[in-house]
Amino acid sequence: MEAQFSKEEMLKKLGDRIKQLRINKGYSSYEYFAYEHNISRAQFGRYERGEDLRFSSLIKVINALDLTLAEFFAEGFD
């Protein structure tokens, strides 16, 4: 049987993962992280809350976190 995930469930997991990785990098404030990496602070806040984001935006965030796609998706998506 194929696993089914709702869009909302996956976006929540993405947001949780982005937030945890940002905190792991030593940034207590999402606004400071976003500012330092030239990402809109309002937009980055929406990403962490699990609101919809484009794949190109996700790549920008993953690059800012200095990770590969495999590293980003290695945890939090099972």
C-alpha cells in the first residue's frame, strides 16, 4: 500500500524541520536568520509555520542552512 500524506501535513513537517535546523545553527530568532541570509523575514516566518512555499524557495532555505537536499530530508519526514 502506498503512503498518503496531506499537503498540510507535509508543509507542517517542512516548517518544523526548517525551524529546528535554524535553532540548531544557533539562531534563536527566525528574523535574524532570514535577514542574514537575504530572505524576506515575513516569508521565512510563513515557511516555519508550515505555509505553502515554492520549491525554489525551499532550495534557498536549504542552501542558507548549508545543507544538501538529502541532509535536509534525512530527519522529520517518516
